[in-house]
Amino acid sequence: MKEYSATLKNHVVNCVGKERKKKKKKRLEEEEEEEEEEKKKKKKKKKKKKKKKKKKKKKKKKKKKKKKKKKKKKKKKKKKKKKKKKKKKKKKKKKKKKKKKKKKKKKKRRRRRRRRRRRRRRRKGGGGTVLPPINATTYLDGCSCRRNRQPRDSRSAQIKPGGKKKNKKTKKKQNTTETMSYDEAYAIRNSALQKEI
């Protein structure tokens, strides 16, 4: 195994993975909350819809009763024929409506899934599923070994408003960043934990 500096080893043992676990827990909690909120909204909407439907049904029943009284005066034969035709038409309409409703539901589900995925990605930030390398100088967000450190000042030559360069002779400091794969990092951490036990 390659030899790494104490800074990087310290960082690996104390911070890597722990922050990720915390973030994952937080994300899962937020997702659960969102789902609960969505369920509540859905329930409220359903209740409202049911109430509206009941009202509509009552109105329709009243109208039907009135219509029936009027229709009684007409001939029986004509009425029978008309009713049969209407029933057939209604059946066809109902089938079409059911198909449309199913399609709408599917679309809604897809949209919800997409929205959830987008939210998750936004919370996570860029990077996707590929794990970033662990560096000695670039620590993870909110990392305990980075918390009390000040950022390094830039070693590049500063340009004055007049256009002249300050400290022209000083060379830019080379960035010596160590990189470690996650497999190696977890191997180091596991051995450190075993030593503690």
C-alpha cells in the first residue's frame, strides 16, 4: 500500500463516511416528511372532491325526478327505444372516460417521481453516483478536521490598478494534493477502528 501523510490518514479515520451517513439520514428524513405532506394534501383534495360529487349527485337526482315527471306523458314505445340508445352511448362514454383517467394518473405519477428525483439531485449537489477522491487539502463539507482552519492565501502575483505586477519573481506555489481511493480510505479506517478495540 502507498504511504500517505498523517493529515490525510487523520481525515480518513475521523471524517470520511460519517458526514455522508449524516447527510443520507437527513435526506431520508426530509423525504419522509415530504411524502407525509403529500399524503395529507391528497387526503384533503379527495375529501373536497367527494363533497363536490355528493352535491352534484343530489342536484342531478332532483333534475332527473323533474324530467321523469315530464317524460311520463310521452309514448311508452318511443321512450323505451330512446332509453336503450342512451344506455349504449353512456356505456361507450364511460369506457372512454376510464381510459382517460388511467392515462392521467400515470402522467401524474411520472411527474411526481421526476420532481422527487430533481429535489434529491438538488440537495445532493453535482457529482452523481461517482464518489469523489479524498484529498489532503480538499476536505468534505463540514468536516471536523477542516472546521477551524483558515483558507490558504493565493500565491499568485497580484495585479495593481496601474497594471504593474507585484512580486514578479516569486513563483506560484505548486499544489501538492494527495489523492486516495475510497477502498483504500475505508481499509485504513477499518484497521484504525480495530486498533481502538
